[in-house]
Amino acid sequence: MESMAYKKRLLISIFTDDDCVVLEFDDQGQGIAAECMRRIFESFYTSKTNGTGLGMFIVQRILRNHGATLSIASQKNRGTSISVKFLKKIRMLKMLETDKKQSCKLLPWRGFFKCKKFQ
């Protein structure tokens, strides 16, 4: 948002599937230069006059510690897209249809859940 001109938009989206939750930020700012993109996650690298160069380095480390990933795509003078992908701890269980009617009960197991079938 620091590099977005007045009346430009920041689009924030969230979506999910069976495996993950994705949070996306798309802006209409100046974009990030290729040199900065190559070094954006390096500690103490900054393109700002008053920056410390720790922001993206810390963000990436925190996300990684929580099993999430961060990706950035940018085009000069077009904007930047940042995507954060969080893996779900509990995956959705899909049962295949069979001739017999089956049910499934979720039971706690080692921090996750397992399915115990019963008739």
C-alpha cells in the first residue's frame, strides 16, 4: 500500500480447498523491481531509506514455522500479488460410495483425527 497511488485498489481474497486455505493480496502499485524480488527475503536487505530489511524475512520465517508458504509475483508498473498458503491440520474425509451404507466417526489421534468405520 505504500507505493499505491490514490484511488488504486488492493484486493484481498481468501479461498479454501480440501488441503489448504489461501490468502491473497493483489495491489495496483508500482510493482517490485527484479533486483528487489531476487533479494526480498534476505535479512537486512532493504530498498527503503528508513527500512531495516527484516520485514519480509521475519514474515517468511513465521509462516514457515506454522507450516505455511509465501509467494510473491510482481510486474513493474502493474502491481504485486502476494499469496499465503496455510495447510489444513484436519483434511476433509471423502468416503467412496459403496453398496453398503458406511458411517465414519472422527477420533482424536496424535494431534490429528482418524476415521473409525462402523455399521
